[in-house]
Amino acid sequence: MPHSVLFCCDHNSVRSPMAEGLMKQMHGRHVYVQSAGVKNDLEVDGFAVAVCQEVGVELSRHRSRNFDEMQEWGDDLSGFDLVVALSPASQRRALELTRFFHLDVEYWPILDPTGLGEGREAKLSAYRQARDQIRNRILERFGPPEEE
């Protein structure tokens, strides 16, 4: 189990905040968890907030940030044990930024639910699918939540 994990995606508004929230819910007592995007030009997505609320994960206070802002916020990329990229663009950026560090970068191909589905229920269904993909990958990679 790594001591610290950074999840990243394109905008830090859907997939990486969901992954951060789910990981904190399951392993947050034992692992330092953050998220970032290649860009931070979007706020956290309302559908992501809604589907995470369904499983007890609060995202409404999440503030999007990109890799460059991480240092300004006190997180040095070299201080993470593992970077999990949830999109091809974020994988490229993470590999570029970590080429001088001994740092593992994993790529998890997670569905981008933005723009999928017509109408609220279809959109929520796509977001739930992405949330569940992330949750299943966390369980596969890190195991079930540890009991205190």
C-alpha cells in the first residue's frame, strides 16, 4: 500500500475528484490522497457531485487544480508514491513531470462520462458507470477498506 496517491485526469472536475473522494472514503486513514488535472479550467462537475453523494462521498467543496498549482498548494509531485492517471493526456503529463523522480505512474482507462447521455437520467447513468469503474479499480489495486 503506498503512503500517498495522486489521481489525475484532464480537468480535475470529474474522474480524478471522484477517485480522490472514493479513495479517501476507503483508505483515507492510511493513505494521503490528492487529485489534479492537466488543466483546471472547469469547476467540479455537478453530475460527479450527485453520483458520489449517492455513495456517501462529498465532492461539492472540491476545488479543481492543475499540476502546476499543486506546488503552490503545498504538494510536491515528488512526494507522492504513486500517480494514477485516468486519461491518456494526464498519463502523458504525469510521465513527463515524473521522469526525474523514482515514482510509479499507472494508467487506469476510465470512461469519460462528460457529453454522454441525453437527459438527466442518462447522464447520471454514465457518471455512475465511471464512478463504479473507479471504485472497482481502487478495490482491485488497494483492497477493501481497512477496519479500524
